[in-house]
Amino acid sequence: MVGRLNWVTRLDTFLGRATMYRLVFILLLILSAYAFVLSAFGLLAFTPTELGATLATAVIASWGGTRVMAMMLRARPHTESSLITGLLLFFVMFPSDEASGVGGIAIAGLAAAASKYLLAVRGRHIFNPAAFGAVAATLLGFGAAAWWAANPAMLPVVLLATILILFRTRKFPMGAVFLALAVGILVARLAAGGTDPITALQLVFVSYPLLFLLGFMLTEPLTLPPRQWQQLLVSAVVAVVLALQISIPPVFLGPEYALLIGNAVAFTMGQRRRVRLRYEGSRQLTPTSAEVSFSPESPVRFTAGQYMELTLPHARADSRGLRRIFSISSAPDDGTIRFGLRLSNPPSSFKAALLSLRPGASVEATSVGGDFVLPKDPSVPLLLFAGGIGITPFLSQLGSIAGNNTAGSNKRRDVVVVYVVSRPTELGYVDELSSARVLLFCPGDPGPLPEGWTRGSTDFPTAEELRSLVPDLGRRRVYLSGSPTTLARAKPVIRSAGGKSIRTDAFLGY
């Protein structure tokens, strides 16, 4: 068990060094290079020249179209996103080095770029750009989608990349629903047509772009709804439409159409507008953490415990990119949006740019979501276990609970907070937590503590001490937030102490 947790922690930490966008970009580059190697050895149906012309056209059209649209609409282009869209089209469109084929690929790239700005509601695009570009080129008669990444020789790398993306995004349940439905329906249809079930299963995985669609396109955060049950529903819709292979002459509803239908369903759920925030200022929490505050230009809907993704274009961006996800530390009814940040030395270019903003500066949030939310039933007792800056989602939840109690709720939440910090100087948010029941684990002397706080006798809770301090742990719903290392260390302790239901919120790459 320890070995497995260490392996998971190391992978979490390694993948967390890059943003999700950067990880997808890197994996697409690796997959592209692999495709050229296969082509050179004659293992693909397309020549290196055809692949090269397709890749160059798709990327240039997507990048250039994005720049032009942004300039026309006086918006900020997102270069990394446009490059990812171009790389996706490289694997979706039929490769060609002929003028007509290249022209169709260019049309797809331009349409994909335009869709981000023209097919948007209140600043938020509705459809996956690459899928829309493929559909537009096909309907206009300029090109065709081939989804050629579905190839026996490509399968091992596509499979590995998909697993890494699902692991990084914690989307394995969504992937399981999608694959179970899509594979099940496709195998049943092939078997009904006389194909041996084993052969049908092999055919589905090597000839249908299920893995590529799932890993690189269905998981796109901007076109996913915010809650897990909604994401499961969308994945089911896409799987069923794809697997039924519906034909409405002259249109055949292939994978690109299935994804667009799923995007339309997802857009009806959750936050459907791009959020614009005005920077108010920051404050130092500890030597290695700070809090930034914003006022939203219009009300933002979120549930305590959820996260927000911010976009902040800045000069000399490092490998972490221009977008970052942060848990919201303010309660939903506060009227302000606050985030707690862990600061490395030196800080990432994103965080440095964020902390150097002037009051009144505008920052855009591209998504709000997450399932790290408390049960609706207030009678469910809770244990909130935080490691360092992992306390931030709990501040939002505790603030929401306090607001509900003030509003006259009949039932008060039974909450115990376990707060683990690496040293006394890293103890933040003491005032905000002063009215909560807190069990503090901290090496050294943290000084006077608020009434109601209990100091643990160790630097990190043991199962015996946790069981002694929280004897009813077995009936409590446990929420665990912090770095991958904290999660790996805390889970076995909580389970040994009697904890059964544990929900985690890993701070990957913070």
C-alpha cells in the first residue's frame, strides 16, 4: 500500500509541474513526433510529406486565425490554446499535401479559431474548436475528418497519453462511463452483424478514435460542465451518439458531431459566461503564502469548496503557462472572490504577475467547477483535514456554514478541522478559523492559540492520536485537501483511525 501511494504521489507531483494545457500540448507534440516516425517506417497510410503539410497548415491556420480574430474583436489571443487546436486538427483531418486537401485543412483551422469568438455566449465558447472546425470543413465540402490517430501502431502511445490526462484531471469515472457505453454499443452492433465478440472488441479499440477523443477532446475544461454528475451525463451522451453511428442524409454523425452535441448539452449546465474580476489587492499570509482578492463585475455562481481557473497573459511566461486553477477561499455570499496562493522561491511567472497587479486591473476567469463540496444534509458530521495552503477550500466552506447559521438554520454543522503546517510561521488564517474547532499539528511553538483549538502532540497526526481526539471519526465524512504528499501520508492514517468516507482535493502543481 505504501509503495502504491508513493508511486501515485510521485506521478502527481511530476505531472503537476505543468498546467493541464501545457501537459496536453506536450503529449500532442510527442504523439506527433511518434506519428512521423511510424510514417517514415511505412507503418501509417500517410507519407511524412503529407503529415508535414497537414501539421503545418493546421497549426498555422489555427494560430493565425486566432490572432486575427483577437485583433478584430480587441481580445487577448491564447497562443497555447490555438496551438493545441491546430495539433488536434492534425490528428482529426485527412492528411494531404495536395492543394485541395491543404485548403480544406486550412478552412478547418480558421473555422476552429473563429468559433472561439463568434460561437460564444457572454465571452465563453460553446463548442470544442477542433471538432467544430472539422464539421465546418466537411459541411462546406472542403475537407473530411479522418480521425487517423485510431491506428494499431498509434494505439500504445494514444492509450498512455489518455491515461495520463485522465489521471491528471481526475476524470477516470467520466472515462469509464464513456468507454463502457461506446465500446458496449459498438461491440454489440458488430456482433449483431456477425463479427466475433473478441474480434469486435479489438476492432473497436484499433479502428475507432475512442481513446483520442476521450483523452484529448472530451476532457477539455472550457466545454465541460462543473460537476461530476453533469460530466458523466455529457460523456454518456457523446458515447451513445458516437456509437449509434446515426446518419441523417447527407450528414453522418461521426465523432466530431457527437462531441459537438455533448458540448451543447454541457453548455446548458453551470456557469455559462466568462467571469471578469477586478483586482483589489493582496496580503501576506505566511512567509510562503499570500491571498489575493477580487471583486467580480457580475455575480459569480459557485458552491463552497469549488475552484476557479484564471487567465493572466503576461510577459516571459514560464512553463506553467497563462492559466492556473485555484480553490476559492471566500464564501459564495461574500461579494468578493479570494484565493490563497502558495509561493515558491522564486514564484512562478503567473503568480509573480498576479501579485504585481495594480488595484482595478482586470483578470478573466475561464471556468468555475469542482466536486469538493459538502453534503447538503447539515446533520452529516464532518472532519476537514488540511495540509498547509490546502486550508483554502475549507475557509470557503466554513464561511458558508457560518452564513447559514447566522441566517437561522435549524441545524448547526458538526465540524472538526485538522490543520497541519510545516512550521509555526506557516500557520495562516488564524483569525478566520478562530471560531472553529481546530486540531493543530505543528512542530515548534505556534504561540497563543484561539479558544477551542487543540494542539496535537506530534508534528503530523498518528492514527492513535487522531482516534483519541476524534473518537467518532468513523461516522464523519472526511474531506482531505493539500499537496499530493500530504494526501498520501494522511489517507492511511485516517483509515487506520476509523475514517471510511474520504473525499480529496489535491493541490496539483500549486
